[in-house]
Amino acid sequence: MARVVLPWDCRQFTGGQTEFDIEADTVRRLISQLDARFPGLGEFLSQKMAVAIDGEIHQDAWSSAIRPASEVYLIPRIGGG
Amino acid sequence: MSKLHVSTVVNGDPVEFLADPAMTLLDVLRDELNLTGSKEGCGSGDCGACSVIVDDRLVCSCLMLAAEAEGRRVATIEGLAQGGQLHPLQQKFLEHAALQCGFCTPGLLMASKALLDVNPDPTETEVRYWLAGNLCRCTGYDKVVRAVMDAAAELRQERV
Amino acid sequence: MSDVLDKPAGSPALKIVGSRPIRPDGADKVTGRAAFGADFNMPGQLVGRVLRSPHAHARIVSIDTRKARALPGVKAVITGADFPDVASEMHDGGESASNLRDLAMNVMARTKALYNGHAVAAVAAVSAAVAEAALALIEVTYEVLPHVIDVEAAMAPDAPVLHPHMFTEGLDAKPTTPSNIAKRNRLGRGDPDQAFAEADVVFEGRYTTQAVHQGYIEPHACVASWAEDGQCEVWSSSQGQFMVRTYCAKVLGLETSSIRVTPAEIGGGFGGKTTVYLEPLALALSRQSGHPVKMVMTRDEVFRATGPTSGAVILVKFGARSDGTIIAADVELKCQAGAFAGSPVGAASMTALACYDIANFSITGWDVVTNSPKVAAYRAPGAPIAAFGVESALDDLAHKLEMDPIALREKNAVRDGVKAAYGPKFTNIGFLETLAAIRDSDHYSAPLGRNQGRGVAAGFWFNVGGESTAAVHVGEDGSVAVVTGSPDIGGSRASMAMMAAETLEIPLDRVRPRIADTASIGFSMLTGGSRTTFATGMAVVQAAEKVVADLKRRAALIWEVAEDQVDWAGGAAHCLDPGKDVGPLTLGDIAAKAATTGGPITAQVSLNAQGAGPGFGVHVCDVEVDPETGHVTVLRYTAAQDVGKAIHPAYVEGQVQGGVAQGVGWALNEEYIFDGEGRMENAGFLDYRVPVASDLPMIDAILVEVANPRHPFGAKGVGEVPIVPPLAAVANAVRGAIGVRMTDLPLSPPKIRAVLDARDG
């Protein structure tokens, strides 16, 4: 099970909890599982969040692989000038 | 108001044009003569992107009325390279990577040319103060100043 | 000039990457041939002009355009009523996400003008003079409302409210009344309260910055044509032709396929050209008039209606052990968003403590709307603001601990395996190496004179990847075109050509890089976020690799050998089969036979690049303060940065030097000054003074190369990091010179005089 950590912003969906263990092998599955548990969270994550899998940031990358021991951080999307 | 007839010399060639009395030299260069190498960054003489040389004097063409070009010689960026050969300043700007976006570059080159015409061996401080009227937001001026100094050295070499 | 350190070990010998060739677009840029936004014209084009609100906050009661329409030569007049309603929807146009409804209302005000300079109407006419006369004939009735620009004043409960439907997001409970606070964001770890209680030393500071403009020298410009069949052409200067296409389509309710956007050369952007202002207006004017319309902003309009980045308040508190270990931090950031939500406070919060490994911290950010132009991205958006506070406070903490400022940073620096304050774990970062490069530089130990001071500061930027497309086409003579969708804002064409030539193993002068319009290449996100050399470069390399594979296949066909019997080296196929007595086939040889071996030789790669490596910079700055005038002279400046791998070191140094110059301007001169009516008082280059050549010394760039394994040549983004440290580096140097901490940017002579007067009694 991958360890998933959500930012403060997501507490409105989860009732305060921000850390979960989730069985998912891709970013897409991770988002859909979180959405199944907390309706609306999936869209919020898709629109506003990037994913850091074991330290590497993935943006709009649903096919990116998550390993069973992965540490996954949802972080605000990053732009730039 | 009727247009004024102006006879002038641009980059060595005789040129005639009709201009509204309120038109700037920059407007005429860009819009009437299709010499769009001179740029408008401010329209108030603060950025130097429109720098041209009129009778050996560096001017912001956005601050000069087109009618004032009557009987004068105007040199623009389009005339800096001669016979298919880049001017040493142009070559040194490329070698030193003295440009990023390139928008201020025509003005910087004309200002640098005017400097080297009157001072073939400027110090770094002299280059910096002479070019203080030409804004560049990309380079921090480091490579620009180096390119001008290097071009000056090469031009001095050519004169020997 | 640069020292290049730490060559990545084990990488194959590179022939082109890492060298300093003349850029492929160079001749056009030094001869005046290069066509920027305002250099393009269409037959029969009209001149478009914008009427802007003279009020910082006003209800638009009515707009009467009849007299303007009646003026001979006027061909179109538009107001907010000519645009469709756009639903509130976040759109990631490439970099910072925009709310499309806000974007549409920023382009043209509807019921309210929200800042002095907000567009309220536009005209197209046969000449500039007629267009301007027409603007004067448009009668707008305003009901002027109280306005607010200062960020803390805008947060006050009694502040005039810009958007009656704005309720602060991110609070524990949804507020019951609207306010100007769009959002609160928070990051945290551990137990800061407990850790502060256990700290040996606590230092606290409050820092303020003013809005500053990106200051690109080329004003926004475009030509747009809306044909009778509904097909639209836009020629414009921007950081992304696809961004322009998307935003125009959304604002005008069009399909993207009906708009073709051709990118002009761009005369600087720095984030400020990551959105649209003129293009949708020009299209709407073209539709109404039936003519192409050209629009070019004046410098006054650029200042009053585009950019800037936020003015901000930054509160920083550090708790440390006496050995310098920082055990607690608290950062609060309040950032002006301008007229619509979306300040860079999110990135400011995420970057604020990104350089340091701190067990307990709390970061709170506030995104606050104000009656000033909607902020646009500006080079590492938000990060310089946060770093100004954090790095100033660290400097004072070092003084309090009697520690060397670099030693304090080294003690707390993030390194591989450390979890960043914003979440992920760092890998392949070069912060310690960058600190060491400054610590060991001649500059850091050089003696200082009277009234002189030295300051150091660090900075961080994430760098991003994202969507890019590149195509590699081989001509029948073996020369190569490399086509991308990424505007070249600072010399990226050179790096694209170099990476392609390196991969194909051919001379650089056989490769021509081009930037295509939106109909001629696949989608690419805009040039920004320091992504182009990384992400578009990755697409270029992959496309070139596909071409090499295709060339080997064709050589095998020609030689009648298996494909694995062909090697590609030195720009030619070599036959490995000892039974064949054949010489190498060059790219030109194979290209000449393309028809017989499968047709044109070409490859296109579209990707969504992940794995951009974060960048760290450490700067040291010497200043001298004139005690009589309060003027600060920057005497010497050295900037070290981890760049992964410098593809073209001269342009990497240029990015560093340019970012430093902008940061020095932010520290010493630049600010938006508003009068009591909310009108910008210094909307011109004379009064809004960006650094000029005589304000700056040479800027030494030290390129540290800790390779990014996710890029084919190890590159990391480089363009944004350099603007992050200078604000604090300069302020810390001024503290060194005068012995007093200054916390309010810019450090202009009157402020310094006041501090010196107070100091000297």
C-alpha cells in the first residue's frame, strides 16, 4: 500500500484526515480511489494538485506508476514565469 | 493638416517621404519606410530601443519629428552591416551572447556605434554611462559591455 | 564569466552540448530583421485602441458609444456587452492556472472597473489619430467606489469589497461575509509552538515589498483578423502561441481550431506575457469591422494594465539551538493579487523554506484582491518575495548566533533524501555544492572598505516540465529542421539546435531550429517555469533519436543487412557486418535516397515531461552606501547556481545575470507608486526606474553542474532561480554597510537617509 499525504486544502473533503494508505498502481487509480472515498476530491485533485511520487513531481500524469512502498504527496500545482 | 514633404538620406540612400507634422522619425522609419529594426519601447526617450544616428549624433528617433530629418543623414540598424558583412559590433554581440530577446539590441548597437565613433578606446565605466540610455531587461548588461569593449579593441586593431 | 564545476561523471564526451556557438537566430536579431509583435502588418489593417478606466474602483453605469461610432474613419467600437459570459472555470493554460471568467473580465470590464487602467471599451479606426479621437467621444458614466490597494488594508474587515461573491477559501469554516481575501493556504510539519519554546534563540522580523513590473522592453502587440467564414488569424508576441489560442477561444466562445496563432519574436516576457490582454479585443474589433486590426500598447498602458507581481507583507520567525540548528519556523505571507484572485502566494509559501531542513514549521499564505492590475507571473512567481523575508531573517539570526551566514545555511541546508517543506523528497540537488561555490569564491573573502557591506542569500525554484511537441525533418540534402511550439524568449533555439545536432551527431550548422504556428506543430505549453530547455529539449532529443533509428533502418535496407548490424556515429551509418565491404552512409547519402527507403525522413514527439530538477542559487553581493545621499552602489556581485548541465553556458550565464539585474532593481529602485485616487504615478521608464548599465557591475556567474538524470543531457531549468536571492542579498549587504536592518523594499535613498539620520541621532 502506498502512503498518500494530502495538503491542508483537502481537509474540507476528508473531514480533517490528510494521510492514507491506498492500493493504487497509477496516479489515475489513486485519484479515482480517493474520489470514491470522498466525493468531489478527485476533481479537486485533478484541477489543483500535482503529485510527488517518491520525491519526483508529476503534473497531469495519470499514467505515472506508483509502487506499493511509494510515498505520494499531493502538492499544489506549480507554474512559473 | 497637410503633409510635409521631406528629403533626407537614410543609410546612405536619398529618401523622400510625406509626413504629418506630428509624426516622429520613428513612425516614419517603421511605418512609411518599412525600416522596422528600430523599436518603440516607450515613446518617451527613456528606453533607447529606437536609437538612430542623425548627422553623427545619437538620438531617440521617437523624440525627433520626422520633418526634422530634412537635409540630414539618418543611420539605422538596417545600415550597420555593409556588403553582406556584419559590423564588428554586431559580430561581437553574437560571439559574447550579448542579447537574449533581442528587442533592445538594434538600439544598443546604434548607441555603441555612436560611442566608438567618438571614443575608440572607452573604459568599462565610459561604456556603462554611454549606454545608460538603452534599457535591456534580459542580460544585466554584463555581456553587452564586454561585447562593446571587445569590438572597440578589434576596430582599433583594424585601424592600425 | 563562468567557472563550470562538477562535470557529470561518466557522461559520454559531448561535442556540441556545453559549447558556446553563435545562436541560430543571431544575425536576424543584430540586423533588425527579426520581426517582433509590432513589426507585422496585414493588408487593409485598422488601428485598435483601448479606453481605460480612470478610476481604481467604479461601477460602470452606462457606456454611450454613439458619437464615437459616428466619427468618420471609425470602423468598430466594442464594450463588455460584445463579449459572451464566460463560466467560472479554472484553466491551466500552461503555467499558473487562470480562472477564465476572471480572465475575460480583465480583458474587458463588464459591470465594474476594478483598477485604474482596466479596459472598458475599444475602437478600431483607419488611423491612430482617428482611433484616439474616437476614444475621447465614448461617454462612460461611472459611479466611483472607495478603493483599496495596500494588501493589509484590503484584508481589513471594513475594506471596500471588490467582489461581493468572494468568500475566503481554505478557512476552517466557510465565512459568512464576503471579503477581499480569496484564499488562505497552509503548510506545516511537526509542532512549531513546542519547538519555539525549546529554542535557545528566537528571531522575528516583518518585511514588506511593493508591486514591481516585469519590465520587458517590448510592449504587448498583435495583429488579428477575423475572416467572413469565421476563421481567425492572430500574430502576436507572447510566451505561448497555444496559450493565446486557448484564451482567445475561451473569451470569445470559439473553437480552438478556428484560430491560428503565429508567434512573433518576443521582446522579453519574464512571465508577463503568459496571458492575453489585446488579442481578444483585436479579434472582436476585426469581427465587427471586417478588417484586420493591429493593436500595440503604450508603455503607460503596459504599466497600468499588465503585469505586475504582488506587493507583499512577509512575517518570519525562526527558533534555533545555540549551535545554529533551526528547529522551528513560522512564515506568514500576504500577497496582493490585483483585481482578481490568483497572487503567487501559493508558490511563495511552497518555496519559502524549501532550502532548509526544519523539523517544525508553519507557513500561512493569504491571497488578497486589490484595486490594482491583476498580477501576472514574474520569474519564479512569489519566490523572491518569500526569500526576501526568510533570507533577511536568517542573516539576522546568523548575527545573533555570531555565525558565518553561509555556515548557518550549510548547517540547515536540504540535501538528497530530505523531505522538502512543500512535500516531496529531494533527489540529485546541488544546494550544498552551490553554497560551497560561494563560500570558496575569491569574492566571499575579499576585503571590504568603509561604508561597504557584504550580503549573501539563497534561493529556490521548482522548475517544471509539462507538455511539449517537437518535430525533426530531414531535408533531401541531409540538412535538418527542428520545429517546436515553444517561443524563444532568451536563446532557447540555440539549445534546441545543439541538442538535436548532438543526438544526430552532425555539425550544428546543418540544423535550423524553427518555432511554428499553432496549426503547424502539436500542442506545447508556453515558455515559462524554466521548462523549455528541459521539456521541449526532451521532445527534441527523442524526435532526433527516432530519426536516428529510422536512418539505421534505411541503411540496413540499402546494405541488405540486419538493423542491428548498423551503427550510427559521427553523423553517418556504419555497417558492422564484416561480410559487407561498404563505406559509411552519411545523413545526406541516406536523405538523397529517402524516396526508395520509405519516403520522407521525419519524426515528431509529443510528451508531458516529468522529473524537472529543482534549482538552487546562492548569491553574494557587495554594496557601498553613500552616507550623504543614501544611494546604494552595487560594487560586486557573484551568483552561483546548480543548473544541472549547461547546454549553452553563455546563455545560462545570461539568464543568471539578467535575473540578478531584475532582482537588484526590485531591491533598490523599482516599485509601483499610487496616488490617493489609486492612479499609478510612475507609469513610465523615467520614473519607474529599472537598472541601467551604469547602475550595475559585472555579474559573475558560477555554474554548478549536478546533473538531472531525467534529462538526456542532465539539464535543469535555469531561468527563474536567479531572481530569488538578490532582494535579500542586497538588503543583507546594506545591513552590513550601515549596521541597520532595512525591511521595506525598495531600499531607496530617502529611506536609507532616514535610517542613517536615526542611527546617527
